Amino acid sequence: MKNFGFVRCAVCSFVGQVANCDYNSQKIFEAVEYAQSVGVSVLLFPQLCLTGASCGDLFYQGVLLDGAKKALLEIAEKTSETDILFAVGLPLSFNNTIYSVLAVIQTGRILGFVPVKNNLSIFNFEVQGVYDVSALFGVNYSIPFGQMLFTEKSFTVSFGRDCIGDLVLLANCNPSFAGEGFNNSLKLSFKSEEKSCAILSVNSGVGESSEENVFSGECGIYSLGVELCKKDFLDLAMQGKDIFEKTSFVFSDVDVELIQNRRLSRHVSLPDLVTVNFSLELEDMFKSSEDLVFPVLKEPFAPNVVALTDPEKTLLEDRFYFDVINMQAFALAKRLKHIGCKKVLVGVSGGTDSTFALLSCALCFDILNISRKNIYAITMPCFGTTDGTKSNALGLASALGCSFEQINIENSVKSHFTDIGQDLDDYNTAFENAQARERTQVLMDRANQLGALVIGGSDLSEIALGWSTYGGDHLSMYNLNSSIPKTVLRKCIDYCKRNAGMFASEKINELSDVLSGVLATPISPELLPADKNEIAQKTEEILGSYELHDFFLYHAVVNGFSPDKICFLAESVFCKDGEYTSEEVRKAAELFFKRFFQNQFKRSTSPVGAAVLGVSLSSRSAWKMPGDVNSKLWLDFFQN
């Protein structure tokens, strides 16, 4: 199976002995062997781990320096059968100067030495140029010493805080202080996002001298602002383990393809550095999606709260949904102020999209200090309308204090069918779309009568799938929900239900009950006749789960992944508990890509709407793609 752009990385801080190079080299060898057993490709150890960082003036002693060189050569020889790229810290004397360096080793060879910075005054870290130090080790191949970029055919590795490579390896030997771990993790997460990279960070462990300081062996991997894994010896102690018998070791798969896609979109270029080439066998990294060690989110548009617990988790989620609805309200407020308009119309169906649009309008009018009576909630029942959705629409308008109108379009549609010769019993595309277009015509004309703006409710998921009628609900004068996917929109409504007081001071319970009813209503355009007053046309039975489609949408548009990688990620998170089968995931993905390409023509003429989540399919400012593009390359993935 392909590796799908992933590289398994690890960091390790072991309990060494100060100045005992033989003991420490054995610990390093054991860690490399373990890393090999769990499929790691890149492994980082702390600075000066071969000698310990607490040796003080012993670093000036030739005995220690020679012992470190001898131990390093033994490590290289003993690991000649592994292709893991790993970095080991040691002191190195060169040109009458002592450096703290990381020795980069693979398949029994020392690929190079990189000087690294620390707070110990003994060491220098400034090196001008790159030198061959193979003579110091008596080997018959070149060993470069200096600042370098290690390059594999699919990714790059660098060392130090400049964050040059796709993978940035930060080896430390810093004392640990109470309360510092959380802040350091935040800093590294932010740094990985700022520099568009993955950061492997490790610190010296409890084997260091405790005469003056304590070292807790912090280990962590961070990628594009996300903490993938973290551990230190304090964690081991809290688990009741003997920290002097344990090793702090964490590993995770890192998505270097995503890192490179992000760097490409941000125009990040590499500086001119000496490069050292190496190669890894990554093709057989996974036997199935269950082997992936990476936090794949089921709802990638929602905030990532995997590493949090309550109350922080709930607070962050609620703040996100609060921001979404208020930003929508601000966007509409700016539009209304610009055109000097004080009235809006919303076609209210009793479903989620129009409900959220109406809620945003209510907040907008509060911001502008305009009476909510200037918000016209208009329901237009026809063949597929049920009592439940009609009740939702009326109850919502009442609870929000909006003006409410019911305009039955059934006779208008029947008259139109007579004009064009459409059989009333033929439920074809024309039967469905005529209703949607009639509703849009009513809204546009009524808006002209009132001097109002027609607010659209089509969400990002529907826009991606083209699930709208061209010239019907595809059109509006301003589309509030254009950047909100269905999964986030439903969570926003749930937030509004739990915080109904922000909309209604008198009818809080009434509004909360209505929103509960909206969320319980099956998603439907209601364009086919109802079955005994029950919704007969259910969108997710036709298209598949919006949960899956939003997942596909995010990874296709935001991350730029291929269909086979998207299916691999979906299977890793949706199939492990039997929620969906692999066949169901792939079938839904094929439908998504077919409809995504087929319906670009609708997006090319879509109404304006602010990109509240930073994601948009607007052909003017965000997603630029011709409507007649050939989709064969993407759909070919589903033919195998």
C-alpha cells in the first residue's frame, strides 16, 4: 500500500549516565531497534545524549571526546542493517573549538554533523561553510560538518530553529522548570504553523545530573499547528512507573504531503544550503488504514479539540460557533449599510440552512439597531411541504419576532406546468426544479415590492455538490451560508439552541424547542409529494452522508489531496468502528468528485457571500476552475 505522503517520526529521551558513553550508546541502540520494530523512518535523540549534557569541564577532556567518537562509530556499525535516519547528540572538537553536534546516521554511515545551539558556554555553534571531518573518524567516506539540508526524494529534514525543512529536528539539553512544559508545547505548535513544517522536539532526560538542575525529557511532535504526540518523564511518574527504568519515546505519522502543499500555497522557498541525500523505503508503510498513527478528524472544518478536556474543550468549541454566527451577522450588516437597505427576505423552509440564515439576520438587525419586523420570513409551501417543516418555519419567525408571510405556490406551479406541458404525475427534473425556481421568483419580486435584499441559505456542502436548482435556490442577492459546511452549520444551530437567550429575551424556551425540531428534521429539499404528511425525499439517502461529503470536501479543496488518499483517511476514522464500510466510503467519494466537477458551472454564477471559515468555492476570489474541465484523472482512482 502507498504511504500517501506520510512519514513515521519518533523522538526519544532515555535515562543515560553522565560521561558513560558505552552505557548511553547501548541505550541508543536499543531505542533504534524498538523504532525499527514500530516502523519509524526518522528518529531524534537529545543533544549531547552520548555523553550526557552535565559533564561540565570534562567536555575539554580528550578522554571524553574520544570516548564519544568511539561510541558513535559503534552505534553506526551496530545499526548498519536499519535504514532509519536518526540523529544522536555528542561533543565534537574541530579546529580547536568544541561544538555540540548532531550526528545524522543511516545504514551504518554517518551522513553528516550539524552544529546546534544550547545555553552551555563551553560550546560554539557558528560554523562558516561546510567541512569534511572524515579524517577525525578514520572512515573512507566523506562526512560533512556544518549547516546542511538532508534531502529524501519526497521530503527534507533540517536541524535548528530556522525551520527550513519539511521536518525540523530540535534537539535540546535545557533544564526543566515547573509549569514550562505546556507553554513550550504551545510555542512549538504555533511555530510549526507559522513556518509550515513539522517539528520533532526532544530534551535531555532524568539521567542528567541533578546537582544544579532537573531534566524531564520532554518529547513531542508538532505539525502545522497541531500537537501530534507528547510525553515526558513526569507523565511516566504519574502513571506509577519507575522513571529510571523507562524511556520517554513517542511516535506519530507526519503528513509531509500536506506540509508541502501548505508551503506551496504560501510560496515558502528553501534557502541555498548544502544538501545531503538519503533514501527511505516508504511504499509498504501501511498494510491498511488501521496502521495510520495520525489524528484524523471526522469533522475537519470544526475546531481541533482532540488534545483538550472539559471545560476548555467546550469553551473552545462554543467560542468557534459563536464567532461563526456573529461574523455572518457582521458581513450582512456591512452589506446592508453599503447599499442603504434596511429590509431582508429569507425563504424559510423549516430546515437547517434557512434557519441558520434567519438566525444570522436576527443578530445582524440587532447590531444595526433595526427592528426585526424588517426581516421577512417567507414560507412557500407546495407539493412536498409537510406540517412539521411548516410548523418549524412559523415557530422560528415567531420566536425571533420577525414578520412572517405564507405564500402558497402550488397553483402557480400547476399553471406553469400547464403552460409547458408538464405532467403533474411525472416527477422528473422539471417537476422538482420548477418549484425551486418559482420560490426564487416570488422572493425576488416580493423583495422588489418591499425594497429588501433576498438572503440565500445554500451552504458550502450543497455548493460543492451542486445540490441546488440552477436559477432557483442557486440564486440570491447575498448568500450568508456560502462558506459554512453542513456539519458545522448544524453544530452552530445546536449552539444557538443552547444559548437561545442571545436571540430572544422573552421566548427563549419557544426558540430552543423550535431549533430542536429543526435539528430533528431530515435534510430535504421537499420537492416531491409528501408521503402521508411525512418527508418523502431525504437528501442523505440520495447523496450519502454529509459527514462524509464534508470530509471529502475539506481534504480535496483545503489540503489538495488525491481521491485515494482521501478515501484512505476516511477509512481510518469512519470504518474502524463499523460506522461505514470501505465500499460505502469509496462509493460516496466517487459521487462527491463526480458532482464536484460537474457542477462548477453553478459556482461560476453564484451570489456573493463572505468566507467566514476561510474556505470558499467562489469563482471570483477562491476556487478558480473552468466549468468544462476534464475530471478523468480524479475519477480514474475509482476504477481500480
